[in-house]
Amino acid sequence: MVKIGTGAVSWSSKLQSLVALSTTEVEHISAVEAGKEILWMHQLMGELGYDTSGPSLLRIDNQSAIAVSKNPEHHGKMKHLSLRLFWLIDAVQDGLIAPTFVST
């Protein structure tokens, strides 16, 4: 779900097309999809004239998935992932998205 202010402006729920081997992998795959939507919304708001400076928050409820998105070298079990899933890591390192923990 993507929120602007207190209102939800975009949301999605679907079955993942990949088979994950761990909860960290599942959360990372979901974070990649949410991150793509956040970045698209970020660019749209910029085109509409809103100030979009600074990273957009991506709230994740899995500490390991956050750690993978910030520093993938320490997670050897994630090496088998498709290269397209490493997009989130690049977006975090470029300062476009800031993953933060939210408790469930």
C-alpha cells in the first residue's frame, strides 16, 4: 500500500510468481515490488510539481529483509536471487528509498 499523507493512493495484493526459500526472501521480493510502486509514485508527484527531495520510506516488518536491502554482502543465502531483485539494493544505496522497520 502506498500512502501520501494519511490516505492510501495505491495498493495491491497478489500471489507471488516466485517460490521463496525463506521468509527473508519473501519479504525482499515484496519489498522490491512495493519499492517500484513507491518510486513510480515519487516520480509522478515530482512531475505534478510537488517537492520530492529526499528518500521515500519503505516500511518492512522483517529485520533481515531490511538488512539485505541495506547490505547484501552479509547474507550469502540471498545469492541465488534473480538480478532484477537486486534493484532495491541499488535504490537504497542511491538514496531513493529508505527501508524502515515497522512492527506487526
